[in-house]
Amino acid sequence: MSSVQTTKMTNWRWVMCAMLFFATTVNYLDRQVLSLTFKEFIQPEFHWTDSDYGTITGMFSICYAIFCLFAGKFVDWMGTKKGYLIAIVVWSLGAVLHAGCGWVAVHFVDGVPDTDTLKAIGDAVASAVAGLGEDATQAAKDAAIASALAKFNVTSQTLLAISSISVWLFLACRMILGLGEAGNFPAAIKVTAEYFPKKDRAFATSIFNAGASVGALAAPATIPLLAKSLGWEMAFIIIGVLGFFWAAIWVFVYDKPAESKHVNEAELLYVNQDEDDSEAKAAADDEKQMSFAKAFTFKQTWSFAFGKFMTDGVWWFFLFWAPAYFQDQFGHKASDPMGIALIFTLYAIVTILSMFGGYLPKIFVEKKGMNPYAGRMLAMLIFAFFPVLALFAQPLGDYFHSAWWPAIIIGLVGAGHQAWSANIFSTVGDMFPKSAIATITGIGAMAGGVGSFLINKGSGVLFDYAAGQGEAFQFMGFSGKPAGYMIVFCVCAVAYLIGWSVMKMLVPKYKPVVVD
């Protein structure tokens, strides 16, 4: 018996998985600061409309999509260690820069001396409008706003200028955030492919991808309270700094498995076990870089990209709009105990249930003898039915006059998405050589970003239009803005089944790609 067989295997791959988990947690904390401060703190101060917010979240999505196309290639070119390090430093810087948007905005506009005055104006306007009640006409609201502004010797044109400039400033900061965050998943999927055999990748991906749920879970318990006690600016700064701490640790803990002093020969053999298969070995050994033009010639690329396009926007819609939804429809602010409880419960459901998403295909492979791709596709079909529950969120919330039903249902939809996400990411490692994984992941992330732009920008425009039309805007028994939410929920409900069907049509059976 060889010494390798009798040596106890190290488990450094799980340390790497933990690093990916924490990076993804920080990623989603940074991403969610805006959604949890928008409705209660930022919108009243800068006088944004839902369409303004939709523009910011939508443009973040499209910029993220564009950056993702090149981020994967950048990670493949730069290498995992440097590529991931640069990505998190850039997105952390972008997160922190949001805090200066108010200060810069007031220095661009005459008539508002400082941010404290701007906040006071926002509070006065919000109070004046709120005092009129929900049935007030637009003319009454305009008169109340003008009266509130007169106390500060400020005109509506000044507020319009502040609103417009602040939107552009936040857009610039979101672009920097998106530039860095685009590197997270291509780098993380590449690390997973480096450190885990194929049969374990979906499970490892589900663990690190749970960082998205944990970040979304921790966010409502921390960010609104930080914004309420220290100001929304400090919420961006404190959360943003976390990424710099992660970067400092990454420098010392990451090396490729074959070069890491923490990985012994037994673990290295376990990690590289797929190379015993001649077909997999041919793909794994092929380290030729894949060009974009070449990548788009494979149906496997289009399958992955379409699946991401159809489904990423659903997750991002609920991530960006759930706090606003609970405030708009049920009056629960993000910083109120009920608002915190709703968002926390939603993402607690996501976190707990999504952990099983990566384990299900492992059961299909090990117990049923299926190949990894077939097992993953079967698991994804099961998870594609979870979002259908979104059809019942608005009706049950309205019938019982309670936000708990939508919170629970959205949590189940989110759990289905995260389970789906863990498996769709792993299909890349199943079919593409390691040298191309980050590139293909970046292409898919770009497609997901385009889908996210469409649903977020479209939702903002739809909600403003529906609110303006009031009772004249009807859909499935709802009117006004509730009807708008119902329309978006219907889109979310069917997106995954459409995505799965097209993916299966493009790649009906497992077929690995070899770079010529």
C-alpha cells in the first residue's frame, strides 16, 4: 500500500470554499445597501421617482453585464489570485464612494448649502405629502411641496437639479461597483473547478453561492439600523470596508492546489480524480485560451447564457425591489422591526433551503448512476417549478392583508433560484476545459445582467405608470401599483421553465467541449 493511500487527506479545498462564501456574502451586502436605504432614506432626500431608481438598478445591471463579458477573460488572463484580488478591491472602492454622492451633489447646485439642509428639506417635503393622505390629488401634493420648499428658500427647480445630478453620481458609483463585482462569480467558479472534482462542484458551488443568501439575510438586520443611527452614508462605508479585509486574507491563503503548501498529495489526487477519465483528461489538460468568437460557436455557451438571461433578473428584481414592495404595499419600512423581520425571514428561507440545491444532483449521480450533467438538469427542472409560487404572492397578501404571505413565497422563489444557480454554474465546469471556465461564466453573467436590466428598468417605469393611472390600470383584479407588481410576479413565475426548456433543447445530452 502506497504512502499516499495511507496519508490522511487534507481539506484545504473547504477553506477555499469558505473564502468564496465570504467574498460572495460581502458582494451581496455591498449590492443591497442601496435597496435597503432607497425608499426610506435616499428617495426622500434626493426626491427620486421609482423610474429613477429603476434607471440606477437597471444601468447597474447592464454595466455589470458588459463588464462580466470581459471579467471572465480578465480572470483567465490575470490568474485566479490576482484577478479575484483586483475585483474585490475595485467593488469595495465603488461601494464606499456612494457615501460621497450627497456631498458632491450639493456642491454642484446653488441654493442648498450642505447635506444636512438637503436632508431637512427632504424630511419636510415627505412630511408635507404624507399629511395629505393617499387620496390627495397631484395638484394638492405640488402645493404642499411648494409650501415646504418656501420655508428653506428653495425652488422645485433646485430639487430637480439635485435629483438629476444625484442619479448620475449614484450611476457612476454603481458602475465602479459593477466593474468589480463582475469578477466575483467567474473567479469563484474557476476556484471551484481548480479545487473540486466534478461530482462535488455543485455542492461546493451551493455552499459558496449561499453567501448571496447570507449577505441578503444579514443586510436587513444591519444596514437599515446603520443608516438610521449613523446615516445612510456610513452604511455604505462600513459595509464597503469589509471587502478590503477579505482581500488582505486572500493574498496569504490562495495558491493553486498543486502549488499550495496546505494541500497534500492525497487531497491533490482527490481533486484531480476526473483526469482518470480520458475524455475529461483531454479537456482538463488542454490549456489553450478560448476566444470569444470561438466560445460563441458552441451550443453549450448559448445554453448557459440563455438560462442566465431568463433567470438572473428574477433574483435581482426581488433583491432590489422587495424592501420597496413591503413599504409600498403594506407600509413596512426597511428600518422598522416588521420590515426587518420580513426581509430577514425571506432570506432565512432562501439560505436554509438553497443549501440542498447542490446536494440533490450529487444524490442523482451517486445513487442513481446519472452523469453529472443529466443529474444537474433534472435537479434544475425541479427547482424551476419553485418560482411558479410567485403567482400567489400578491393575491394571498391582499386577501389576508398581511405581508407575511408574500415574504414567505418570495423566500421560496429565492431558494429555488439559488438552488438553480448553483447547478447552472456547475454545468460550465462539466462541459468546458478549466482554461475557459471563467470566460464562459463571464458570458453567462453578461446575459444575466442584460435580463436584469430589462426587468429592473422595466419595473421602475411600470410602477410609476401604474401608480399614475390608479384605478384605470387593471390586471388580474388589481389596480394601480399593485397591478404593476402582479405583472412582474407573473413574468418571474414562468422564467425558469422557459429557460430550462431552451437549455435542454440546445444541449439535450452531456457533451464536453475541447478547444482545438
